[in-house]
Amino acid sequence: MDLIKGSGEIKQIIVITDGRSNIGGSPIEAAARANKLGAVVSTIAIINNDGSGDERDIEEVEGIARAGCGLCEYTHIENLGRTMKMMTQKTAQKTIEQIVSRQLKSIVGVDMQALEPNSRFKIVDFIEKYGDSINLKCIIALDTSGSMKNKLDTAKKSLYDLMESLKYRQGKSSIAVISYPGVGEQACSVVCDFTEDSAELRERIEIMRAGGGTPTGPAIDMAVRLMLEEVGPSNQGRLVEEIESCYV
Amino acid sequence: MYSNKYDIITGKWTNKRYMLLKKLGAGGIGEIYLVQGPDMRLYALKLSTDMVSITKEYKYLKKFGDTKHFPEVYELDDLEKKGKLYHFFTMEYIQGYTLKQAMKNNLLSIKAKFRIICILTKMLKVLNDYGYVYTDLKYENIMIDRRNNLLRLVDAGSITEIGRIVKEFTPMYDRASWGKGTRIADCSYQLFTLALLFLSMLFGRNLDPDKEKIEQLIKGLKRLPLPHRLNEVIKKSLDGRLRDCSIFYNEISSIRVDGLKLHAGLTAALNAAIIMLTVSLLLLGTIFVYR
């Protein structure tokens, strides 16, 4: 287990959507599978200015984040960039918080929460510093269905901004982008593989066009496959087992 | 909303009980309530699920408590509610107005605006000298403390060690959003936030990095009937050529506005008192107008 997490990096998937999935399997189940393999799945729901969208949309985005042990945030398209930045940092910090808490428990036998508040200062400092210096790999799965038409340009700019601001972190940060629906007839495609170069990212995501349905589930599955490809050949055997145990 | 009126918040560690009176506001990491403590005094209480942020902010408020530039803090504690753990601290309840309220309708005089910026520069200089930058400088975080006649910064969540990455910011004041540099906390980042706040006050409106360019703002400033020296200081701060708040202070405070030299040995408190008076009169005025 924890095949993805095991390599000393924080790996997260952020699903950005403005509606509910309507093609392919359940995105909540896909998020649960991803988390079983060690990835954190968070969601950002874009609030439609015309007030469309209902309870079931909210249930789905919250369900994905819950199953993926990630965060769920709501935002207007104008603030998407800011929300993404905050989320990548918060997720990194939260993951480290969990690791530190686990370590602490195994050493002193208590949770961080069980420590008196005034004795938490040093641990909090450590979490902050570590959160800045650990390597980060982030896959953004972006909804490019028909309803995103007027928002896609802002979304592209926000992706570029995210890369720009992550490059000042002390640790390495790379981003990959999956669009769903994908390019041509594909349900989803990797429009940009992991990169640390914001100019490259900007160039690659230009290809994205809005139109079609919302295959959120298949997009999450694709993100997991992309994460796993990064694991390297030595782990391939174990990898196959892991995937089979999750998917079959 | 985490809680309702008259709810009792009981600290898990100190067992102190606070009665919730009203919600004062909500920020990125939590919510702030007006509460009555066990000693019957009023406090502001910040409540959040984010332990790291609450602990960090408490630490900084404690560290800079003596400067009076921030609210004084008291207890750091946890709250257990419906199986969920929250974290909170209590701090001084500051009565007064935020600069946002004071700037409503843009009725502050040029002199008052200069004074506010001068005082803020001095406050931020203290922080910079300690090795920290206040990255999320904005109208909402600046309060005019009515009782003590002081300007106060009310949110310490954005205090960042010099050299580290800026995490909390508002695009309007953020140099990276304007394409004018990195998002790393340093003294020139601080001066950029100050210069943008000053520009916004002088123009009497919000500025938008997505729709405007720094060069346009500088041109706009030239059109205002203000001493030419001011343009130079602002330009230098926006270009990153100024690296110390004290230089900015010396420049701004020596500019004559309406024949009055601002420097003039006025203490920060006295300056604030004058601003207070202006603001109170203005707010009163607005109330009457609305009636």
C-alpha cells in the first residue's frame, strides 16, 4: 500500500469542475481507489454566477474529496487561481500534519491533538518548514465540458499562475494537466505531462477547448495511472498487484 | 457558521467558558466572534479547524503584543464539539472602524491619508526589523482603535519570515499579481503593498491587477494635484528600488501637503487622534446623510 506516497513526495490530484459527472463510472469510487493507492484527491467546485447547480452537484464534489481524503472548496471563476494555490499548500501541509502526528504517536504515544496547545509551537514550525521544502507533484483534472466555455480562458491563466507561484517553494514542484472531455474523441487526455516549467505548461494547455459532457470518474482514473507511471520499473511487479487489487 | 448566539464555548484545557455574543467576521482560516469571558470582559475569539494556522497566529500575536500594533492575545485552547476538534485563541476586542469603513465614499482628506500611511510605515518597519513581513496588508486588516486612538493591524496570519514564500496575500497588493516580482517575503515586497495601498487611497477606489497596469497607475498619479516628489517615491517602491520602510517614511513624511509638513514631530498617537476625529465626523456625517 501507499505505493504513490512512498517516494518522499506529496502527490495530489485536484479535480476542478462546474457541474456533475454524466459520463463513465462514479467519480467517488474512482477517488476512493486513488486514495487506496496513496494519492490525495481534492475538489474545487466553480460556482456558476447564474445560480444554476443543485444539491446533487454539491454532494458529488464533497463525496469525491471525502473518498480521496482531500479538501473541497467552492469558488467563483475569478478566484480559481487563488483557491488552487491555497489548496495545494494546504494539502501539502495537511499531509505532513498527518505524517508528523503518526510519528509523534509512535514515539511518545500521544496524538498531536492530545498535546497541550502551548507545547505545539515547535511542531507547528516544523510542519510549516517541511511543507515548504518537500517535493510536490500535482495533477489538475480540469472540466472542459460545454458549460466551461466562458470560463476556460480564466482557468488556463490560473493554471499558469499556480505554476508561477509554486516555483518559489524550496522543494521541487511539478504539475500535470488532464482535461475531461479530452482532445478529439477521447473521454479525457493528458494535455500536459509533469513539468516544472511554466512556459511549457502555458503552451501545452492552449490546446484545450470547451465542449461535450463531464466524464469526471474516468479523469480521476487517468490521473492515478499517470501518478503510477512515475513509480519506476523496480516497483512494476508490485504495481501490477496493487492495481489489480484495486481495480479488478 | 460554527456556532450560534449564546452558545457557550468551553476551553478543553483551561475549562474557561466564553459566551458567544455575535459573529464579527470570517477570514480565510476561520471565524471571529465577540464573546464574554468568565471575568465578564469582552473578547474577540478566533475559531478554526486549522491547528497550524491558529497556533502560528497566536505565536506571532504574542511575540508582537508589546508593540501595541496588534491586538493583545490571551488564551490558546481547543474546543470539542459534536466529536470534532476546533482550535481557538482569545484576544483583545478592538472597538473602532476598519480602514475599509473609513474609506467608504472616499471622504478622508489628503492629509489624513498621508498620516495613515506614515503611521503604517512606522508599524511595518518595526516588524521588518524583527525579520518579518506583513504580507496581507489591506483595508480590512487595518483598524482605527477608537478607545486608544491608535492604528492597529488586526490579523497576524500573514506575518512571514523574511526569505520565505508568501502564502497569504490579496492580488490587489501583491507584486507577483502585478507582474512586478516574486512572491517571496522581503522588505521590498512590504513596500510594494504599502505603495499600492497608498495609491488606492489616493485614487479612492480599488485597483485590479487583471485589468490595469502599474504604468497606468503611475500615470494616473501624475494627474493628481500632488507634489512631484511623491510620484518618485511611489515609483521606486513599485519598481523594487526601495528596500527599507524608513526611507519611504522619511520621504513621505517630509512632503508638504496643503502647506502642512507632516513630519512636524507629531506622535503616532496624536496623528491617529486627528484621523479618528476626521473619521468620526465623516461617519457621523454619512449617517445623517443616509437618514
